[in-house]
Amino acid sequence: MSSAQPIVSEKVSFGRILSAIFLVAGTCIGGGMLALPVSTGVSGFFPSLVVMAVCWLIMTLSALLLLEASLWMEEGVHLITIASRLLGAPGRWISWCLYLFICYASLVAYTAGGGVQIATAFKHYFNLEVSKEIGAILFLATFGCIVDLGSRVVGRVNAILFIAMISAYFILTGIGIEEVGFHNLRHAYWPAALLSIPLTLTTFSFQTMVPSLTPYLNRNGRALRIAVIAGTSLTFLIYSLWQWLILGIVPVEGDNGLAEALRRGEPATQFLREHVSGNWIYALAEYFAFFAIVTSFLGIGLGLVDFLSDGLKVEKKGWGKLFLGTLIIVPTLLFATQYERAFLLALELSGGIGDAILNGMLPVLMVWMGRYHLGLTGTFRLPGGKAILSFIFLGFLFAFLVQVWIYL
């Protein structure tokens, strides 16, 4: 472990800080956008906005705590090593297990959602009936092969799809304003808002990349704070506008309402066609949904391949590559095709269990141990002392208990 003396940071250019902000926001914005309106729709726009604001706050604070812990370490140290040094063997194994859980749950969600998108596309464009299960197989075979080609290919494909996703998002929100019904936005059922907390946490999940941001911004505490806070705030603004659009167009009740989407565990865009006057809006929503799912899948898939390769000491070539691919594809396909609500269920469990513990409670415990038992100091310290640490911990504990209560 590094010494208790702060390591001197270097200056960082505005361009690099801006790049880091977009990296944070880009990690948060993805397939979760398709599940969020479904999970929060029953509660209504304003209750969902309050829940989203609370989740934004505690996820941003937990990221700043992880930043504080990361700055105690030397360059190149990542989450599992940080947890191991500060919390011992239990921290290491909890981090290992939960990292794998979040990655696999995310891949299951994106494969299930992608399967729905492909099945819908076949029916709409070719008038062919294709099941969601076959769609999931096609999705995993196509984009799993891209992941298998390595980071260079994934990076190029992901860049193209991300640009397409953002373009579709802004065009969609621009032309969809006229379709928003303010009577839909007035709907409010506050008790249901609490049930959406676990999934809402996933929409601000990026904490595991904080140790990678530290060397990228030359260990500059001020630049890192700006990147984290501005990145999550940009995410909050984009999600708020998205919620306003979808919850304003798609009503809660009815065969094609948000409550039915929640029951079936499908993205809200699947029901958009029935509530808009022009096909352009629906088509753009479908394109956006597909791009969001694929970009999220590629990023998580590539990270999981590298993680398993490093953790299991398996080379990414020959039989080793085949072995790693099997470890990822078989469990993902099994869960994505065997559970009707796989898309929403996987994201809810990822947030309520994975994010609540790995990205929430664990950073609090690490900082508590580092500050008050090991006496570590660095170039950044989240103000508030033990009171703010307790507040953050209790917030994530509540989210975890909500998840447990939902599935008891």
C-alpha cells in the first residue's frame, strides 16, 4: 500500500477533463435507459424524478469515496486490489463475486433486450415471426463475435454506434415534444416509486472505472472531482428528458401501457408505436434502443473477457479464447432465454444487489477503514466525516433491503 503522504498530482488540460466527463456519462448512459421508464412509469414522472435525484446523489458520493480510496494507492491499482488492501481477504472475494455478478446480469439483460429488438425488426421489416429466444441467439452470436475480435474492433464499432445512438436520441427528443401528453405526466403514485430504486441505481453505475480515471487525469483531485460530478450530472439531465418524453407519451394503464411493459419485462419503446401519430418517432426509438443495448453489451462483454483472462490466467488466443467465450456465452444465453422478464429482472438485481454493495456500501467501508483505522491521506477527501459516510451506507443498505423485499 502507498504511504500516508499524498502523491503530488499534475495539471490536466480542459480537453482531457471534458473527455473524462463524457467517458463517465457514456458509461452510465446505455441499455438502462430502456428499462428506466418501465420501472418508474407506474409511479409517474415526478415521483420518478425524485427517486432518480436521490440515486444520482448517493451514486455520485460513492464514486467520490472510491476516488478518495484510489488516490491512496499507487498508479495501476484497481478496485479488487484496493478492496483487498483496505478490507483484507473478505473485501477481495466480495469484490470478485459482485463484479462478476454485475457483468453477467448486465449481459443477460442486454441479450434479452436485444433479442426482443431483433424479433420486432424481423416482424416489422420482413413480416417474419421470430421468437425472442431466437432473437437473443442471433444477437449474442453477432455481437459476441465482435467482442471476440478484440478491443480495437470493439472500439471502432462502439464509436460508430455511440454516435448513432446520441444522434437518434436528440432527433427523437426534438420531434417527440409534440406527442407528449401532459395529462400522462400528472400521474403520480408515490408508494411505487420506492420499488424502482434498485434499477435506478444501475443508470448511474460507473464506479468500477474510477481507478482507471485516476491515472488518466494525472491523479489531479480537482480534475477528477469535476469529471465525476459533471459526468453524473449530465447523465441525470439526459435521463430526465428521456423520462419526460416516454412517460409523457406512453400511458400507465392499458394493453400497451407502462404497467403492461413492466409485467412483461420489455423496453418501453416496444409500446411506443401505439401512442404516436407518426412512424418516424417509433422508428427512431427502436434505433436508439438497439444502439443503446449494443454499446452497453460491447463494453461490458469486452471488460468481462479481460477480467476472466486475467483472473483465471487464461490467454486470449486459441483454446483459451474459446474457453473464455464459452464461460460468457453459455450462462448468458441460458438466463436470457429461460426467463420471461430477463431484461428488467437482471438490471434490477444488478442495481439492488451488485451496485448497492460493490459500488455503494463497499466504498464506504474502505474509506472508513482507510481514514479512521489506517490514517491514510491523499489529495482529495470527501467532506462530512463519519456522518456523510453513515448517510451513504444507510442509503445503499435501504436499496439492498428493497431489492430483497421485492423478491422474497
